[in-house]
Amino acid sequence: MTYLAPRQGLFAIIILISFFIQTTLLLISTNQQLDELKTQTGERMLVQLIDEVKLPLLSKDKVSLSVLTGRYTSENTVASLTVKDIDEQVLIQTGQAQLLEGKTISRQVIMGDTVIGKVDMTLRDTGNGEIIASQWIFILGSFITHLLIWLLYGYVARPTREQLAALSRDVQDYLITQNQGQGRGRLGMQRQDSEATEGSHPSDGLSIQKALGDYIKTQQEGGDAPDSQAEHSAQLASDNADQSQRDILSKIDDNAAGKTEADSADDPKSEDKATATEAKPQSLMANRPIEVATVKIRFYDPNSLLGALAFEKSEPYFALCTQLLQRTIDEMLKQPILFGIKLNNKPVFDESGATVEFLATTSHSKAGLAAIMLAKAYVMLNEVTYMKHRELQRFALQVVAGVSDQATSEKIEQLLVHNAKAGDILALLPVEGLKQLRGYIQLNSLKNPTTVYERDCASLEGVSDSMMQRLIDVRDAVLLSALN
């Protein structure tokens, strides 16, 4: 008969804890080494970048700065780059700083003896998943080693023949003692005790072997049979009490449900309440399809400067905004991810902004994603043109954008007026539209909503790495075409 090693289950738990501690230490040490290596690499890249951006920074050429910094943000270790002028004003920012965090290295740009600007480089944090993917051979080997140790313990720590013989003698003494104690009882019990004594005599090898097995199993379980029976009885009593309590609660719930149905049947106002409920607006989270997505672009003009602008100045400004918007749309629709999306109208800027409609021509086309990409790309472009116009002391305004479907296009326009600030992008989309943004766009709910539409509306907080690279390519393509 083969017996297990004592406390083999407890030893398995210790082995697992040891494996997890070793893996944790591996992650910590590897992460520290990678951070030091990335810091050294980032400092070398930053020195090289400073030499390249001196002339564009001196002339504040944002297009050249965007192209130069774009090559560095394509590196896996760089999360974002920010170029500032001598007045700490941001000239260009590339990368995904809205979503990624990491160590930031800052260096001043010096030409001769004069400080002309500053460059901030944010290095990407290394995730535990990346470390595990690179060290999976070591982790797998460590797990197999711990498993072999556990199996070896189960084989080596099994009771030997000498230990089993000693246990057999202990069991015989235990049975004799128990039989003698039982012999002092009643007459009827004495007969049973006599039969038990004969059945457990050392000459009966089968009975001793069975008793030995029962004794060892009892010792491995950490207690004797009477204690186990007592615990079992207590557990049964507890289960019966819990079952009785659940039955009582079930009956109370059934009575309450019956009373509610009866009250609803007798209440003459129940039908009016149901009608009023049906009259409420349908929830925006309803799973309705989205075939046409709308982008509302509005000027952020808290001081009402646009109304005081002369006609001969406003019309060229509107024409410039319309031209940039059309070029942005043309570059956006070249993206493979927007296959099957086409423009449903001809957007033109006026005092109230512009409205763009995207139509999904196939069941797999992502009109909602196209709308949010256009909103983000145009806000990025408008920020560049706004800063350039301010440098030249020309009139320009920042913008806000809202994305919705046709059913909520009027509501998103109201939300832009009351809830949006310069550069904000709001989204009021059904479930199907939100599914299209999954994996590309990060949204956050509005703070302190007071209406049902504010509760269902969300603001854009960041984009993924791949999406940011697409938007940067679109922005650079539009700016380069504008220069040509």
C-alpha cells in the first residue's frame, strides 16, 4: 500500500509562493535594468535631436519640428517629445503623452551662449507583460524546476518500512487501550467490545492493515475521527440554518412580489405611469445601428470676437478653415482603416462653424471612428494655425468638436455650447458607435452631469499609439500640402 508524503498539500503551497516571489523579483530587476538602459539611450537621442532642431526652433518652423521629432517618436522607447520656445510655450508635441506615462528628460537648446528653447522627452515605461514575453523561457524553466522539487519531495518524504512498523505498533496499543476502556461499560456493550477486540487482534493481519491505513489517513488530515464527525455535524447544522433562512427570505420576496402585482392591478394610475415611462426619451445607449456619423466643429469664442470681425476679414478666414477641413477629410479617407466611408455632404465654414457627415457604405465600415478621427485631426491642425496666426498678430479662434449620429446631432451641438472648452472633443454615440472606437480611443464621462444627455456624453482623453501615428501623418500631409 502506497502512502503520500506528510503535508504534501502544504508543501505545494510553499512551492507556489516561492515561484511567485522569484518571478516578482525577476520582473523588478529586469524593469530596473531596462529603465537604466532606456535612460542612457534617451539621453543620447536627446543630444542628437537638440543639434537638429536648433535652426527650426530659432525660426519657430513647426512643420520642420514636427517632421524631425516624428522620427524619434517612432522609436519604441520614446513615448512623446515636446519642443518649447524660450518663453516655455509649446511649439510642437508628438507622441502619445495623453495615454502613456514614463520618465521625462529635459534639456535646454543652446545656440552659442544663448538659450533658445527647451526639449522634453518622455520615455515609455516597460510593462510586465513585455518582460514576461521576453523572459518566458526562464519563467517556464523555473516553474518546471519547482514542480520537480514538489514531486521529488512526494517521493522522498513517504513513510519508510521502519516508520510503518512503528506506526503499526502504535495503532495496536491504541486499539487495545480503546477496547479496555469500552470493557468497563454496560453488559451489552461488553459483548460488542469483545467482538471488536477479537477483530483487531495482532494475529489478524487484514484488520491491523486496515486500522493502520485509517490511522495514517486520520493523522494526515490533522485530526481524529470524532473531531471530524463533530465538524461535519456542525457544518450540517449550519447548512440547515442557512437553508431555512433562505426559505424564509424567499417566502417574504414572493409575498412582496404578489403584493406589488396586486397593488399594480388595483391602482388606476399604473397605466398612466407606464404611458409616461414610454414617453420618456429613448436611452442613448440603445443598440441602434450607426450608418451616418456627424462631426460638429464650432469656434470657441467666449468673448464674441467673431461677431465684431469685419466681413473682408472673416470671409478669408472662413475660406482658410474650409480649405484645411477639406484637405483633412481627403487625407483621412485615404486611411485603410476607413474603408467604405465616404463624405455625405460638402462642409463649409461660417459663423456657426461647419458640419461634416460620414456615410458607411458597408456593414463593416466604421463611420463613428471616421468622425472621431476627423475631429481630433482638425483640432490638432487648428491649434497649429491658431498659434501661427497669433504670432503674426492675425485673427484666429480655437475650436471645439462634437461627434454623434443623426439622431443626436442637435443635442451634441447644445452640449458643445454648454460643456466644451477650447480643444475639447465630445462624443454622443450609441453602443454600436462606441464599439467602433474600442482599442483606438479613450473616453471619459463628463463630470457632474445634470441631464440625461450629459450623462451619456463623453469627452476624448487620449488615443492609442497606432491611432496617434495615423493622425500625425494626416496632420503633416495637410501642412505640407498647404506649403506647396
